[in-house]
Amino acid sequence: MNSSKYPAFSLTTPVLLCLTTLRHRRFVEDVINIVGLPSGAHVRLRYNRSYVSSVVFNSLDCGLLQGMRVLVALGASAGADSHTVVPVRAGRIVLAKLQGQLLVLDLALDDFVFESEPLGHFWPEIRHKVSGLPQHFRSDVRAPGMYVNVIHGPITTLLAGRTVEAWEKVANRVLAQDDLLHGEAACIPFLYLLSGLSSPVQRRLDQTGDLVVDSGSRLNFDLHSFTRGKGRILRNPLGEVILDISHPSATFATSRRLRVDSSRDVRRVQLFGSALFRRARGHLSLRVVEFREDARKSEEDCSAGAKTKDERAEVAIARYDFPLIVGRWRPIVASASLALSSTALAWNPPDNGDSLTSTLVVPALVGALAFLALALGFWKDSSG
């Protein structure tokens, strides 16, 4: 799509509705990552079977859930009669299975989804199309109902986009839901976004869920942060987004931390893949860390009341591990080049009476063995 926003779903394709809340810590982590990860990243949602519609189980038995489009929406309640549900993210099912009492759904994330103007018509439209939905999303009262259901018929109130502006719309609504449910004791201090991947890297992420970097090349992306701040400098940072690599062939070329000390920020991150004769797997970890402090002073000076590292607690409230692969075509090309060099060195021109074919047997065998020896690394890793 050339437009920055467009209809979120086809008018004829059924959509799997996955409702979530901020009632439990694991749900909070799910929402933070669903809002922050790039399209193509895989996330897992888990639902007790008592919260899943029989229509979904029928679709699961028939194999219809695989590849189905998904809408993740976040519900919150301020009281007995004040309920709000906002759309968050679209996706598609890459794995759906029943494990005991749990329905496990692995989603490949897609566009950010938000309501068209005027706001407030999304949830009434869904309630008109789907029965058995929860009546409220209060944190202090059990809320029975079907949190996973299939929506048949067009959804006319939603737009979608992949831009940073679309993410900001969704982030605003999610933080408002947290405020509605928890008030001053909000569970989400800030939200992040990983964006700006190059087209080849993004394309492979969409296809496989893996970050793939060629040997000897670099991976660039942006880390954004978004808070409830009103634009003033925060006296004490709210937390950090921290990146870590567990990989034998990748290193950071820039800082791996984004300090959240303003209402809106962005940092460019760069890592390098070493030029090696193998295709190696590992992971890139992203952690959302909140700085929790006993009290905050109210002085106007931005340095007054600042907390040192020893005066605060650092709590990881969300984590995500990207599968990271370094090495794509270059290890194969390098191995083939060395194998051809070995073949050339082992070949002797035919003497009188020798056929060309007989003189090529030994060089061809030498080249094949050299290529096999060099290629074992990336063959083994690529089959995993």
C-alpha cells in the first residue's frame, strides 16, 4: 500500500479476535511486545480453553486457523459500567494447537490497527457481530466470556498502518487503557518500537520470523520510546530498553541502550556480522527495564532529586528474543571459491594418450571434499 493508512481487514475474510487485558504481569509483557515489535516478529498468546469459543475449536479441528488473520484488542474497565476496548495489532496465525487446558496461538505480527474517526464505534460493532464476549474487564472481579472468537463479516471501523505515526496512535490508546484500569498505579511506564529495518532484512523477517544478516555486513534499526510525559525533561529516567547479543558472529557497533528520560525519543542501533565460513544461529535479546524509586522530589531544577543507580531498583517488565542468523550467501560463495581454487591446483593438463575426463576425476574429488568440509557449518545450522 502506498497510503500511510488503509482498511485493516478484507471485507470478506474471517478474522480471529484475540482479546487481552492488563490484569496479570504476563499479559502486560505480551501487550508491551505486541505494540513494540516489528512486523514479522512471532509472539505467543495462551488462553484457557474456557475462554475460547466453540467456533474457534471447530476451526482448529478443521485446520482453518492456520494462516487466519488476527486482531489483537485490549480491554479495560474503570468501574462497573465504564468499559473500553481498543484495537492494537493485526497478525496471522503461524501455529495453533491445544495443549491440555491451553490454546496456544503463535502469531506473526502485521500492521498497527486503530479506529477511524470518530472514536468509540469499534467495540459496539464487534459486540453486534460476536456473541458471548466478556461483559467487563475489571481487575478486581472475574470476567467470564469468550476472549477468542471468530468475526464473520466486514469490520468497517478500523484502519491500519506500519508507520511510526500509526504506532504512536496505538501507543497512546494503550497507555490510556492502562490509566483507565490502574490509575496512578499504572503497569506500563513506557512503550518502545523497533523499526527501520532494511527492506531485505524486513522481507526475510516477514517470511520466517528470523533476523538474517549476511556475513561481513551490518544490521541497522531504530529504537523508539513513548511515555505519558508532556514534553518536559524527566528528572529521573523511567527506565531503559536494553539489547544483548548471544551469538558467536555478531557485535554491537553502537550503544545497546535507550535511556527513557523524555516523553519521546529515538536511537539508531547498529550491529555487525563477522565474515566467517559458516551460517551461525543465536539470538538478539531486547529487555524493557523499569527504574522503580521510593519517592520523587518536586523541585523544578531538572537535576534536583535525581536518583543514583544505587538508590533505585531495576525491574525487567518485558523481554523478547529475536532469532538471529549471521551468514546467508557469502559463506556458500566463499566455500565454492576455495573449492574451485583447490580443484585448479590439483589439475594437471592431460598428457599424450590421457583423456580429459580421466584427468579431471582427482581434481573434482578434491574440490568436492574441500567444499563439503567448508560447508558443513552452514549446512548444519541452516537445517535447524
